[in-house]
Amino acid sequence: MDDASAAVRNKPPSVDRLLGLAKEDMAGVDALIRERMQSPVSVIPALAEHIIEGSGKRLRPLLTIASARVAGAEDDACLKLAAAVEFIHTATLLHDDVVDSSELRRGKVAAHLIWGAPSSVLVGDFLFARAFELMVEAGSMAALEILARASRVIAEGEVLQLTRAHDLGLTEEVYLDIIRAKTAELFAAAAEAGAVSAGAAPARRAELRKFGQDLGLAFQLVDDALDYSGSSEALGKNPGDDFREGKATLPLIHAMARSGPEERAFWTRTVDLREQGEGDFERACELMVRTGALEATLGLAADYAASAKAALAAFSGSNSWRPALEDLADFAVARRK
Amino acid sequence: MDDASAAVRNKPPSVDRLLGLAKEDMAGVDALIRERMQSPVSVIPALAEHIIEGSGKRLRPLLTIASARVAGAEDDACLKLAAAVEFIHTATLLHDDVVDSSELRRGKVAAHLIWGAPSSVLVGDFLFARAFELMVEAGSMAALEILARASRVIAEGEVLQLTRAHDLGLTEEVYLDIIRAKTAELFAAAAEAGAVSAGAAPARRAELRKFGQDLGLAFQLVDDALDYSGSSEALGKNPGDDFREGKATLPLIHAMARSGPEERAFWTRTVDLREQGEGDFERACELMVRTGALEATLGLAADYAASAKAALAAFSGSNSWRPALEDLADFAVARRK
């Protein structure tokens, strides 16, 4: 191992290498996003800018770009698809915040608290439609099929979450169904659409889809773990939101399964009946650590990240995009916000 | 004039002839709608059925079918597009009802009052995505372009309405901009998508689009007039909703323009400040008639219906779909619900 790679190995995982490779492409995606969020109806760009400008890393469009490039794309067809992916994501965030009555999003006051829920719903619709206009411009019926399907699956996942999220009897299996639909599907579709725009062979396309899906699962699992451990500034949302809302995420499912009668009574009171008082969130966090629930959740995330990286085996090592995508999988698990 | 046509002329305008011609096609559209509103997440078909099952005549998909057939379509490509058009319409209805906090829709309790606003928002998203899946199956990039654009324009119109609707200084011009976007655009796109699926020449396609747009304007103008004159059972919504919500529609714009100081004070109190008491709605309806505001609104609707019919001039009279489409324009103006 030479000094340079030793230095790389000692650094915490980051997406810097990927961001460096994708810099020019992402500047193009950014320009497209800014151009297409415009409208003569002034509330639309104002609200869209608020949500789009957040501190987000634009991981989903980055995934579309990186998938296209690792699969050999030489033209810029992937840029419009990447912008479309970000618009779909942003539309779902706007609708989610209304659905969950969230107060913070990406460290900023949620849009519906500034412009009202009706505007958030309608601007979400606008961005969703804009996404499809961009896909039509990109001219790929296969990408349209992938992203239309993903949009439908996401909505199904959101409704499933809405009807089951407060169910303390939620199984790990149903929880995984929910996050596979509401989060991992868009990562999978983002990667697959990139592959399609590069004219990738069916096997490569399926592998990149698998990479995106497993990456998305790892991301959501870590998100759910951080909700019991992160700080507000780092998270860009309030830690404890899931606890306060009584959302049955995997950490909670594990903690429940590893609880004695007294702890069970605590979870029933605080999550099921949502009778919460001072110190309850701190006790919940402590139980998450003590029962090993957080560790189990992060362990599963690490498994998915490893599976994501394994899906890239057939992509040539001579292509520098592959290690950059591997960084992304490592980052998904190592991040603390 | 023979006896049969004399009898036809004495009957009030109806869409019976059109419904008869389109019977088989619409049965196919109906089957598609039922099939594609299914989901393993049970709230989705339940809520979708509630909104889709309303007393609506499915005028928009009917327009897609009729446009395709009048333009010579011989295959069934238009059926999927027609179902997609109805899904887009239904999605916007679900979101509108949340945005407006409406209590009735098509004569039934609004879905968000039964399943909650979050489910209405998310099932709207589901139906919107399903619409794009259907368009992808239909395989026409041109139809996708038309309906993606329409979806975006509708959202812009809804936001414009949201920000300007309570503005008593709204001009007729801005009002027409709003209804052109939020209502007429989908009628225009429904007709144009039908024409495209028939492989119509650009001129025929533009004429059918124009027919749809003018028909949509006539429909919305009559809707806004009926809100000051219809009865609850006939309308399928509460008459006076626009008045109670302080919505600046064309009848109100005309009534304001034709009011003396005393009447102006009435409108300012009831619509601008929304201080309404017993008898106010009745007085509003009486002023609508006395000032000629209703007549002017219905007159403009009749002008648009005539313009819609004129747009069909190039379609052969030997094709029975043309007179059936003309019936639809007449019906738009003559209907009392």
C-alpha cells in the first residue's frame, strides 16, 4: 500500500471523489434545475428554491450521472434525467412534509409552514409534472417507464407507511417493504435510468439498479438510526421526530423485540399512546444502545452497502467511476448526519 | 327538415349520441381504470374508487376517444390515453379538495374527510404516476409531451388561483388565464392526445386541441355561473361554495363592475371580508341576475362553445363523431348541473 492510498484509507468515507468526478455534470444538472423550476406564477420558484436549495447533496441525481458514466455514457442525455430525478424527489419531500406535518426539512423551516400546505401540495405537483417534461425531452421511453413506475411505487410506500407506521406490531419484513418502496425505489430508478441513458446492456442495467436499491436501503436504515442519536444541526431535522410521531422504524422494532416487561410498558406509553414527558426521548436513546437495537440497524445497513458494492463487480476497474460509487456506499453507512 | 331531426332539435342538448357512439370504447376505458387503480395497499383502491365512482360523465376521456375517432383512429391506442387523462383529472380533484377544504365532490363527501388529507394527497400522487405508466404503455412520446405539459400548466393554474382567487380586483383577463390553465388545458390536452393517437395531421391536431380548449372554457364558465344558481342535488357540490370561500369568479367580477356604492359595500363585506350572514347568498344570487352578471358569463360560455364547434369545420360530415362532438359543446352551455 503506498502513502496516498494509506492516507485515503485513514480518512472517513466521503463522497468527495465522486463529487469531484461529477463536478461538471452536476453543474449542468444544477443549471437545468434552476431553469426548470421557473414559472410566471411567482410562488412556484420561491417555494421550489426553498426546498431545492437545502443542504442536500443531491445524491439521487448524482447517482444517475455516476451510473450513466460508469456504464460508458459519453453524451449528456443523463443530465435531464438526473434533474428529473431530483424534481421527483423534491416533490415527494414537499408532500411528505404536509403529510407528516414536519417542522424542519434539511435544516430549514418546512415550506408548508411558510407558504401553507395548499401551496406545498400544488408546487409538489408542478415539480412532478416538470420531471416528466424533462424525461420527455430526454427522449427515452425506457427511462420514462422506470421513473413513472418508481413514482407510483413511492406513493404506494408512503400510503403503506401512513397506515402502518404507528403499529408497534410492525414486522421487520413490512418495515423493509415500506422503505424499499418509499426510499430505495427512487435510488434504484435513478441508477437504472442513468444506465439506460448510456445504452447499457440488460445485465449492467440490472446491476446498477441493484446498486441503487441496496444503497437506498442502507441510507434509510442509517437515517432511522440517526433519529435516535444525531443532533439537530447535523441532521437538518429534529432528532427524535420518529419517536415523537410514534413511527415504527427498525430501531424501534428491534428495541421492542429485545425489551422486558418494564421496557415494553415504556414503549407502549411513549410510542403507542404517545404520552411523552421530559427525559423520555433520552431514555429511548439509551434503550436503543443498551438493547443493541441501533447496532443491529446499522449492521443491516452495512450489509446492504456491501451488497451494493458487490453489484458493481462487472464494471471495469479502469473506470474511475466505480471506486467513486463504492465510496458512496461506504459514506451511506459511515455518515453521522 | 324531416320529423326525426325536428324531434332532435326540440330535445335539450345532451351527450347521449356521443355516449352511444363511444359506448364500447368507454367500457374499455372503464375496465382499464378499474384495473389500474388497484394496489396491494388497500387504502388506495378504496379511496380511488370513491372519487372515480362519482356521478361524473368522464367527459375528458370521452373527449380523447371522440377526438381519436373523429380523426380516423382505427386501433385502440386511444383507450390507454383516455384512462390516463381521467387519472390526471382525478388526481387534481383529490388535491384540489385538500387545498380548498371542500366538503362535497360529485355529490359525495370529499375523500379527505373520510380518509384524511394525507391519504388524499398520496393517492393523488399514485393516480398521477399511474397516468404516466399508462401513457408509457400507449407508447406515444407526443402524447406524453402533451399530457406532461398539461399537468404542469394545471398546477400553475391552481397556484395562481390560490394566490389570486380572493382578490376582488381580479380582472377578467387574469380570471380567464386561471381557468384556461386549471380547467381548459386538460380538455385541450385530452383532445390533442386523442388526435395524436390517431396519427392526425398537424392542422387537424391543432383544431381538435382548440375544440378541447374552448369546450373547457365554456364548461368552467357555466360551472362558475351555476354556483350562483344551481341546487345542491343537481350540482353534486354545494351551490354558493365560491361565494362562501370568497372566490373571485367571472360572475362576481361582472357583478362588481356593475354595482353601485351600496352593492359594492355588500360584496366587500361578504366576499372580501367574508362576513356572511343569513340571506346573504340569496341576495348575491339576486344581484347576479339583476346586474346581468350571470347572463354575461353564460353568454361568454356560449361564444366559446360556438368557437369550439367552428374548429371542427375541416372534419368530414360523413363521420358521425363530428355532430356528436358538436352536441358536447351545446351540452356544455345548456346543462343545469
